[in-house]
Amino acid sequence: MSGNCSENRAIVIGGGIAGLLTARVLADRFETVTIIERDRYPEESKSRSGVPQCHHVHSLLTKGHRILEQLFPGLTASLMEKGGFKFDWTADFAWLLSVNDVWTPRFPSEINTCICSRNLLEFTIRKHLGNFSGVEFLEDATVTELLTNSDRTAVEGVAVRVGRDRQMELSAQLVVDASGRNSDAPKWLETLGYETPQETKVNSFLGYSSRVYQLPELKARDWKLLYVMPSAPNKPRGGIIYALEDNSWMVTLVGLGKDYPPTEETGFLDFARSLRNEVIYQTIANARPISPIYPYRNSQNRLCHYEKLERMPEKFLVLGDAVCSLNPVYGQGMTLAASNALTLASCLERQEQSRGKGNFEGLSRRFQKEIAKVDRVFWSLSTSDDLRWPTTVGAQPDPITKLMQKYLDRVMKATVEHKSVYKALIEVMQMLKPPTSLFAPHILLKVLQHELKSTLTRKTIDDNFIHHVPKMGPTEP
């Protein structure tokens, strides 16, 4: 690869899932797409240092799953061949709600995804992307600066350090930064004389610790993901059990407000036993651990406002976690990256229609404004829940957020009695419908009916129902 190359090339900085999906979109419009990645990729579906999240629960929301299948037809089948499996978000998900200490209903639906480890997902995406002849990977490589034209109004490539001391320059018609939370884009812009983007941060000081276990086969375990939810404002602990390939199970324990789960065995088990429900502790107390206990603490929400910059160099775009990094516990990151990739595809198509092929004038600012609209929905869902906690810093819930929080609590309470309300809630959580859909008349009516019924009558909940995960029930007529 040469800096003097005149071919039609795009460069993607970062070879994680955001970078891979970006490269897939660019492969439809550029002869060559070069992915520059700091790590060396493993030959199999194993962890790599650039993805600390690979040691923790990493779910793919239904919207993200559908986008991945759209970009890579047959990806789901490949994942299932390697040990992944179909997951129904209303049938296979056991969720202990925070508002009333009861489990959500269980019934089949079409809200599906494929669940597996993050390692297997990224490995399989990378293999599918490798089938595109114009896609190439430059591993063990770090972008050190952006290369521009003489007046610094447009990016024309990147300077790269490969290994410890090899230096090279790569020219490109378009450069996309998908390097994640630790992106150097603000620094590069400042070096070129541009403004750096303003940042918004919301931090609930959530941390988690995770371990993989081998669990015995149990016919009674008819769930593939179980979640004991923290309950604001006074019960900051929660936990998740998540099925992986090879009959292994990821267990992630969560604590908010710096109530971080321990990383040594006795403390880990004691923390699990301290949750509002002991089902996770009872599941792992005598199970065989097959991994160390990994901690994670970098969970703040961070939004870089590239859309507000008055000037942006042409032919340079930023997306994914490099723009909007969310509290990972909500599982939105990969779906946000997939949505950003589709937005890029749409922007490139409109750019070509309006400006002609190969003309990217004005694309940078238009693209940043477009993904800001997409990211806003993800940001709102993530931060509104973090803002329930008194220890959260960076923002305070405004009156609208407080109203939405109270209404969402009532929606959760109504899910136990109305499966249609629960399905609507899951559709919002899976990014299939906007939060406003929970105000649809038929949902609002059932929420209000449940609230009125709860006010007028006092329900007694059987202790056995609280402390044991319910089996799937019949589908609501």
C-alpha cells in the first residue's frame, strides 16, 4: 500500500464492529477499503486487547441483528453453525423488574436475535467482510495524524505507524474514524487548527465484574438470559446470566454509584447472594468457573457534538463510540454502530445523487448532523435510566425526563398483567419502535387501567412467585 496510490480508496480507522460495518458499507462504493487496526486479529474467535468488553455480557439488540443480516446475508446461519442460537426476547428472557419485584411474562414473539459471545460475533463478521475483494486489513497499526491538502480544508489520507517503527502514508478519498471511546479525532482536529467538539458526559459510576461458568444441563432452566435489575434509588446491585456457545454462561454482576462488584471469588459470590433475588447465586454457587473474573469501570455516557462544529474538514467522518459512547450495560453500542453504518450508506447515496460520483463536498458536516439525530434516541434511553440514581453526575433529570421515568415505571408494572404492554416495552428496548410508541392509545389505556386497579385493590404476591423464575405461560389472546 502506498501513499501515492491513485486508486479509489476509503480508509476506516478502527477494526472493531463499528469499523467492520462501516467498511462493509464503503465496499459498495470504493474499489479499496483499508481498515487500520491497532491489534493483531486472532485466528479464531478469541479475545483481543482492544475489546475489553469481550469479557462481559454483550447482547445484540434485535434492530442491530436485523441490520447485520441485511449487510451480511447468511451471517445468522454462520453464527448458529459455530454455536450461537436463536433468542426470543419475550420467551427466553427472564427479567426481575425493579418496580414490583416480580418477573415479566414469558411468551413467544417475533422479536428475535442471535446470541453468542462478542468474540464469535466479531470474528464471523470479519470473515464475511473478507469475502469482499476490495477490503484489506492493516493490523498492528496506529494512525498518528490526518493528512490534508495545502490549506487544510480536506483530509486526503493518514500517516500510520506499523509495528514499533515502520512509518507510512496512505492516501484516500474518504477517511472514517470508527476507533471507539478513545478516539484521537479531537486531537487531530485541534492540530489542524479546527475547533474540538463540545462533550456531554453523564456518569452513574456503574461498574461490573464478569466470569464465565460451565453450568449443568437443567430441563427446568427454560431461559437463555436472566436479569435481576437494580432498583433506584436504594438498591444499586444487579446481575445477568447470559448463554454463550459450548454450554458456557457469562455471569455479570453490576453495581451503581461505585458499589463495584469484587474480582475475587468469595467476594464475587457474596455479591451475587446480596442481590434482591438469589437465583443467580443459586445458579453459580456450585458451578464450575472457566474464566478469571474481569472488572469493567469505564461506563460513563459520552457524547461528542461534532454536529455543532462550524467547520469540519471535508472527507473526514466520525461515527460509533467515537461520537456517542453509552453505558455498556444497556447493550446498545453495537446496534448504534449498525445504525450509524446505515446512515452512512444513505448519506453517500444522496451525496452521489446530488453532487456526482467521487464528489464529497459538504458530506462531513451533513453526515455528522444526520448521525446526531440517530444517536439522540440511544442517548436518551441510556442516560434517562442512569439519571434515576442520586450518585449520577454530569446532568440532572429535567421535568420531561422525570415524567417519562414515572410513566415507564407504570408501564413496567402493567407488563405483569398485560402481555401486549410488555411486548411494546421490549420493542422500544430493542430499538424497533420509538419511546413515544408507549403512549399509543391501546397501551396507555392498559397502563391506566392497571394503575387504577392497583390503587383500589391490594394484591398479595405469592412468595414462591417472587423467588423463583416463572416458566413460559400461554400467549395472550
